[in-house]
Amino acid sequence: MPPRLHRIACSNVGRALQRTTSSTRIPILIVQEATRAASRQYATASPTVSLGSLRLPDDYIPPTQPPSARRPELRKTQLLRSYTAMLRSTPLMLFFQHNNLTAVEWAAVRREMRASLAQVPAPVANPDGITPVDITSSIELQVLRTRMFNVACKTVDYFKPDVQAESSNLYTHDLSKAAYKSIKDATVDESSTYAQISPLITGPIAAVTFPSVSPAHLAAVLKVLSPSPPAFPAPLRKKNPGYYDPIVQNAFQKLLLIGGRIEGKAFDNDGVKWVGGVEGGLDGLRAQLVYMLQSAGLGLTTALEGHGKGLWLALEGRRTQLEEESNGGKKKEGEEGKEGKEGEA
């Protein structure tokens, strides 16, 4: 005898079959009604029903493609879109290699990073009265899916939607065939950002994302996640005793800074620490640039003035010499005549 199904299982199967037949019956009935209406209106000039105005229900699920059981944020298409959007909108990213951190250790790392960022002074209004946005709450630490992030980096560097839109009328989003073809046929240049970052994006990788380039916030993150005295010393035990808990120290020993991506360019550890060591942040860097330009202009002006003064002195000395030479003979003849008269007397 065939195996018998439990009563509850039979009812569940019946509901599933009823839901499937009802979902597939809706679009069929809609198309039939549209065709009937269109056939009745064949003698009129303007039909009242058109197939282009039909729309399937929002909750319609095609029977040939059932819904995925995976969460939306873990699907590959969603991951690729989120990574490309993050790469295009995030000017500063730090990459860390992690090795088997537990959930408790990740929570401890994020807690200490938040505590270090909270000590960064709030932005002050500039002379124009505009207060910069505080980015402390927007700095995040997230674990990356290495393979999808590698594809996203290649897509951002080699796929140009504007050029593709001008050349053809095809779809130009990051999941389109045009994007796939552009990254598949692309020739990787050794000097490109992707060629410099791709060797780093191997194995388990985590990233710290900054919504803007802020050396002060970068220094606060480096002091906790990758301390290197004297530029980026670790927090003191008296001020932050939680930093020296065994769980926290064990987690930090499993994190290794491998590089960064700043303004679309790849930076190694020394370059990242140089950006974090800029005094005064971007305002201080702008002040240094202005001082450098002013010093260069002042030096150029002094050099030009020195050459002009030297040329004027040389010409003036030559003019005086020529005047003395032209007036020297007359002066000597007059002096000789006076001496002859004095001798005769």
C-alpha cells in the first residue's frame, strides 16, 4: 500500500495547490478578458481596452520562478548593487583582514571603535557660518563578500554607464548585459585602482567606510584598530580600561590593516597613516597648500625683483662709466691749462 499522508500535511498541500492555481489563473483571466474586449471593438476607431494598460498584481508570483528563501541583503544581485553604490559614494575605505572573529568579538570591536570616534571634537562653524556635518554616526564596520566585492570594484572601474547609454539603447545598470560584457572584455591596466586593490581583496576581508575624508576620524579609527605609536598610540588603560579586556585584545590581534581606498585611489598602510596624520584635517591641509603657494609666489617675486635690481645697477654703473669717459678729456685739458697759467705766473 502507498504511504498515507497525515491529515495536516494533506490540508497544507491542498492550500498550496489552491494558491498556485489561483495565482496562475489571474493573469490568464485578465488576458482573456482583454482579448474579448478587443475583439468586440474591432469595428470602432479607438478601442477602449489595450494590452499595454494591463498590469499584473503587485503580489503576483510566477509559477516558474518561486520566491527565494534567502534574505534580500544576502542575495548576489543585491550585494553587487550595494557594493557598487558604496564604492561610488564612499570616498574613504579601510580594508582589514580578519581571522575567525566570533560575534562577541565583533561586537567588542565595534564598541571600542564607537568609543574612540565619540572622542573626536564636533565640527565648528567656518567663517561663513556653515557648520560641517558630523559623520561620526555614519562610520561603519562591515564584513565583505570577497568575490562579489571584487566584481563590484571591476564594474566601477571599467563599466561606464554614460558611454554605454550614448552608444546603444540597451540597459545600462550594473546587472545588465552591457556591464557584464564591459568587465569581461576589459583589459586590466597595472596602474588602475582595480589592479592595485584586487591583490588585497583575497580571503576574509572587513571594511570601515567613511562618508567623507576626515583625517581626525581616520586617526581615531587607526588608534583602536591598528595602533602604531607615536603617531597613533593605543588608548590608555586609565581612560579606557575596557580596551584591555582579554576578549577585545584577542579580537584586535585577529585584525590586520592591509590598505585603503581614498578618493578612488589605492593606498598602502603608509599612505593611509599619512592621511590620518594630517594636522587640522582638510582645513589644515588647505592652509598648508595656501601657504605653499604664497611662499612660492613670494620667492618668485623676490627672484624677479633681484634680477631686475641687478640689471638696473649694472646699466646705471655702465652709464656713469660712459659719462665719466666722455667728460674725462675735457676735464683733463682744463686742469692742464690751469696748471700752465699758474707756472707762468
